[in-house]
Amino acid sequence: MKPEEIKGLWLGLLGVTIFALTLPMTRMAVGTPEAPQMSGVFIALGRAVVAAGLSALFLLATRAPWPRREDWWPLAITAAGVVFGFPLFTSVAMRYVEAVHASVIVGVLPLATAAVGALLHRQRPSAGFWICAAIGSSLVVGFALLRSGSAGLALHPADALLLAAMACAAVGYGYGARLSQRMRAEHVICWALLIALPITLPATFIARPQGTLQASAWWGFAYVAVFSMWLGFFAWYRGLALGGTVRVSQVQLVQPFLGMLFAVPLLGERLDAVTLGFALAVIATVFVGKKMPVRAVKGQP
């Protein structure tokens, strides 16, 4: 691999590590049905408001140019995916499922991101690449089914929201990565947050908490606002731009298991040998998959 592709993979891993704490921290902020804390709507949109304020300061400090006319529509799609869709669906779902359970659903995200990336960036992954991606995704989905507690092949009802969140994230990642090829990667998420502000700010005010909350809920909210919604994208979009969306997206296969490892000390959830076995199998597919060739479509840049 080229040096910039290696750098892209490392930056992608940094972004994934930051994102892996999102579900445990969201669970901490939203609480459980028995002990609810913040509403999912407040967490999802409030974190975007905080990150938008930081973005405005960053854009001013870096003297960022205004996006070009043709960039506004891709920015709007990026915002729909990663500012609205993913945060809202996951925040609502996390009150009803544990972070360990929800983390495995994230396993379908690499394949979805790779599919969007291949379409947008005119890339053609090899058959071996797709086989590895499919095996890794099948492993994590199979794990989710195994742990669902259902007698049949049925997922928890909240999993529908989580799967919708994965689709939103894949689209937002794909369009954000394409923008990162002609804009500073850090500016992409900043502009996406700012164009969403006319909606997120009033909605956050309406959904603001009315009662007393635990300090842990505010810590969880602070993390998803500053790291999940802002700083994580600095590394992630830069990694996608340098290493290629299709290849770097496969690093996401380790995200479910990082999320589980974080959920154990933070939330007291259980991690057993079966989970570790699945983690090792998935990481093996990432190792093999990233060595598979990914080529541009002939006649395309």
C-alpha cells in the first residue's frame, strides 16, 4: 500500500476508536426504561448544537472558505446522515437495548459504507474484498441474532432503529469522504453541523431536560457532543480521503467489539468468551480484507 493509504487506515482506526464509545456514552446519557435520563431527541440534536458552536469557532480560526455552490447539496446529504439520522435513531434506541447488544449491530456499517463509497468514488473492489466484507458483516449480525434472546431468528425491536442508523451513517460517511477530497476534512463536518443549526437549535431548546439528571448523564452527553459529533470526524473523514472509502471502511469491523470493551467498565455490562471469539474472527477478516485489491473503474479518475 502507498504511504497515504497506510496513514488513512491509521486515521480511520483513530476515528473508529472515538466512535466506539458513542453507544456506551449514549446509553449513559439516555438511561434505561426503569431510570430514564435525557430524551433521545435532546441527546441527538443537542450534541449537534454543541458541536456546531465549536465548528463556528474552528472555521473562523482556520479562515475556512465558503463551500462552493456544488458542495452545498452533498453537505446537506452528509448532515442528513450523520447529524440527524444516525444520532437520532441510535439515541432513541439506546434506552431499550444494552450497549453491548447495540454495538454488534454496528458491524453492518463497513459493508454499507463500502457499497456507498464504491458507488460515489467509482471504485471496483475485488471479489476477495467483498467476500471478506460479507464474512465479517455476517459474523457480527450472527452474533446479534445469537444474543437477541429470541427463540427464532428475530432481533430486538430497537434493532430496526439501529439498522436505519447504520444506513444513514453509511451515506453520510460516503458523501463526507467525497467532499474531503476537495475540502479540508475537518471543514466538512463543521459545515454540515452549521447548515443543520437552524433545525437543531430550536429542537434542542424544546426537548431540553426539565428535571434533575445524574452527573453521568451529562458526562455521556458531553462526550458524544465533543468527540462523537465533532473530533472523531476530523480523523475519520481524513482517513477515508487518504485511504479510500471502500478500504478504510473495513476498519469499522472492529468498532462493535471496541464498543463492548468500553461498555464493560462504564456500564457494568458482561463480556464473555463467545464475544471475544467473535471479535477475533472479525478482526481476522479485516486483516485479510485490507490486503485485497481495490481498483478504480476503467476510464474514471
